Amino acid sequence: MESRPHPEQGYRACLGILRLGKRFGDERLEAASRRALATQAFSFHSVESILKTGLDRQALPTPAPAARHRRHENVRGATYYQ
């Protein structure tokens, strides 16, 4: 809602997403909302598209673990700065 210039526009989008629960069911809407949050697709049309294409029924991809400390010749390490 903060991305909208007027709060009323955000309310209408929220109401539209909630209305999708009546058409597709609450469980599917929850699954679609989880996918929308994971992909940062927050619009009504994004959630509706997830539901129409059935992406809510597929498992969410697990993110690859981030390599925290990669070894590279240009990385000096913490001891260099002491």
C-alpha cells in the first residue's frame, strides 16, 4: 500500500486479492500469496496470474545457499584491516 500514491488505491487492490479467494478458494489464495511474496510480485494482477496458471500448486523453489566467504585472490580478509 505504501507504493501507491493514495491509500485508497492500495485498499482496492487488497480487496481485489481477497475477492480472489471466493473464486479460487482460500488455500489456493494462501499458496499464491506465498509465491507472490517470494517473487516480490505484489500486485493484484500478479496474484491473479499465479492462480490462473496454476503456479500456486507447484512447490516454491528453494533459494540456493549464499556463499558467505568465497576465496579469491583479491579478498584480503579481516586480519588485513587490523
